[in-house]
Amino acid sequence: MIAPKFKRSAGVLMPVSSLPSPYGIGCFSRDADNFAEMAKDMGFSWWQVLPITILGAGNSPYSGYSTHAGNFLYINPMLLKAEGLLSDEEVEAAKYRGEPYKVDYAFARENITRVLHIAFERLTPEIREKIAAFEEEESYWLSDYALFMALADRYGGDWTKWEHGLAFREASALAAARKEFAREIDYYIFEQYEFYREWFFLKERVNARGVRIIGDLPFYVATESVDVWTNASEFLLDEKGHPKAVAGVPPDAFAAKGQIWGNCLYDFAAMKKNGYKWWRRRISHCLKMYDALRLDHFRAFYNFFAIPADDKDTAVNGEWKYGPGQELIDLMLKDNPDALFIAEDLGLIDPDCRKFIDGTGIPTMRVFQFAFDGTQSVHLPYFYDRTNVAYSGTHDNNTLLGWLYEMNPDARDFALKYCGFSGAGWGSGGPGCASTKAILRTISASSAVLAVFPVQDMLGYGADTRINVPGVAEGNWEFRLAYELMLTVDRDFFLDLNNTYGRLGGGRA
């Protein structure tokens, strides 16, 4: 099948967690509306987010407890108040008084959990009726998620350490647990009802402004997740539920020893027998939530890197194994014929894998920061075409300004010359930063069908606002933009950029 295409347009990469808000983390508040309004005023028609599912270790959104459950930290207490479930005083008490430039995950977890429990105790019959309808509609994942979280609260998040009957889902043990933890299960169902109610309410408002949302789908799930617990036969696990091998990538520019992500691997032979049901439901679910979907680590649909589970310090002993290939891609497109996808095809791609990726017809990524390695890299903007989505950087890159500071001086001089920037002052950051603006202009002028800029690059910020450092477990995903700083972006510059280079369109071709 032929994948649908984007129109020539532009977007902003802005994690929900990085938005301003009164609660220590970005959320589905009026600040999200303000951001969407600003994006539209500058001629951007896409807002790309990171995964908005439950967070995993190190607060990573790429390895959470569930591929379906939404991150409750994004729930807005003001919308609970609007439902009559919180008082003015309780909303005021939920506000954060600390550092506005970083996400405070500890505060947000404690705070939002507290107000959700208060609201849960005040549910009206009308709201309970809506929750029941939501529970029925999402039954294929929601009841298992709610039970899993109740059990994790009691016994810890590693389900392989639970009592045998619960760990391996014996019917009698599950029935007894559903009875014992009935109230806790009801709470987690309410949590997800509220998350989805607020998300779709926000998405409706954003779409009404002419801005569409690109979601992000991690390829793997966490081993300690409800997805593995409920579908253990579709993962490569031993008899105790432990991974036989784990996911990662071989040594590359990001990590000299490669990266060990630790996720368990799919048993694609088992999945093939039921027509990849789990994968297809997952994709279709995401496409209800977003207007387009970035498929992270897309190469793994062709082949994936399997690292021995006992190797803890290096990925050099891993080996490549074949994934589901075009068969699953065709099923995804058949299920969702109007879907817009972006294939994340970064890293080392061998010729056979490249042939597969290009053959899917799904737009692929180009990243400016990868262009100046002394080779004729495909990431040089003069190689971009209408099958590419161009980024100044991703969530795994440094900011543009931080990258310029770290570069070899000769490579930096060439990169700036390439973009028409000459003279002194390249390192002067902030919204008026001339060097980063020259780079963004070069990307905008390219033939790439979609140009996406992280908000930090639009503001000329340095390395201290980087979102993630791959291979580093702690201190990531903390960047947050204060409201008054969001207002300093050079709106006239970006509107002119999108107008000059024909990127005021949106949607599909």
C-alpha cells in the first residue's frame, strides 16, 4: 500500500512536560492553548510531542508501564475543579512554588496523585456513568492496566516477583485480586478516564486553531509493563518471565559501547500467528489520539539488535535479527489507510535496511546536526527531498547552540558558511541568535516536505536546556519553559520564514 503524504509545512517539537504550568510540570492547561496559538501565529501547522504515556525509569517517556495508559501527571487540576471535584482552595494548594525552569517530577507525582484521590472521592453519578462508558470502550487494555497498577502498588512494579498465580495470570488468582483490589482498580480507571477526557478536549481546541498533533510511538515497551505481563507469550522471555535478550543498538556516534536499553524483545513468530493483533491495536489506538505518528526506531521493523541479557556494560556482543518487515507495515496501512506516519531512520542503516525503509513509502527523518561529519551525508540539506521530514535536532540531540559550541572549529566554520552565516557573534544565544536562525532558515528553504524545530532552537538556547542525553540514566526530560520566556520567541522571523519558503500549508497532500 502507498502511505499518505504530508503537505509542505512546518512544526514545533515541544514536549507536554516542557510547557509552562502552575503545577511543576507542563500539563493540559491554558498554557498548551497559548502555545498552539503562538505556533499558528508563526505559520506552524504541526505540534510534535514526545510520548504522553506513563513514564518509565529515569522519567523516560520511551519505556513506561503501559503503551496505552496516559501520563496522569499531565492532568490539569483546574479541569477537575470545573467538574465540581475540587475547590478553589484545593487547586491553589496544588500550585508549585519552586524552580520554574525544570520539571519537578517528585512534586508533580505527589501533588497530582493527591488531588486525583480527592476528586475520586467526590465522583457524581453522572461522572460515574461516563467513566463506565469509557471503561467499556477501552476494555481491551484498561481493566488489565488498572489491576496491574493496583498490584504494583502493593507488590512492586516487577511482576516477575509477584506470587506465581498473579505473575502468570492464573484465572483464580486474577479473580481474587480483582475482588480484593476493587476500589484501587476503580481509582486507576478514573485516572485514565480523566486523562483521556482532558487530552481529547485539548486536541479539539488545538485542531480548531489549525494546528495538528504529531505523536511519538516507542518501538519497544518496558519489560516491567502491563503489556508484557498480559501478553508474555508474544515476547522472548524465559520460564520465569525474564528476557532472553534485550534491546539496544551497537556502538555509534552517541555511545562508544553502544546502548543497552533493557527492553525485552518481541517474539514476532508468535505475533504473526494471530495477525500481529497487539501491534495493530496499538497503532490504531495511537492514531485516534494524534493526527500523525512518528514511529521511533523504525529500522527494527526490518531488523533489530538483540543483546545477551547478561551483558550489562556493553552492547558489542549483540546481533541483528529480522523483524516483521513489510507484512506488518501493510497491515498497519490497511487498518489506517488515511494515517500519516514519520519513520525514524537514524543511526547506521545498511543497504538492505535502507531499501526496506524507502520501499514503505513512509517519510523519513533528516537531522541537520548529523550533516557535518566530513562525508557526503544524507543529512546535508541539499540532499533533502519531499520524502523527508527535516529536523534541526531531536530530543536526543544537543540544542543547536550547544552543538555549535561542542563542534570542531573547522567543522563549525563550514556548517555556518553552508548556512550563509559569516562574521563574529555565532555564540551569542537567545531569541535573536543569528547563527541558529541561519541554520533554521537553511532547513526551511530545503525540499523536505516538513521542517520541525525544537522550541529550544527557536529560542537560541544552549546545552543546559537539552532534553535527553542517550545512555545517561538520570537528569533527563527536565527542561521546562517558563511562560514569560515562551513569549520572547521571534514570531515575525518564523512567520516570514514559513511564508517565504512555502510552509504555511498543513495536513496531507
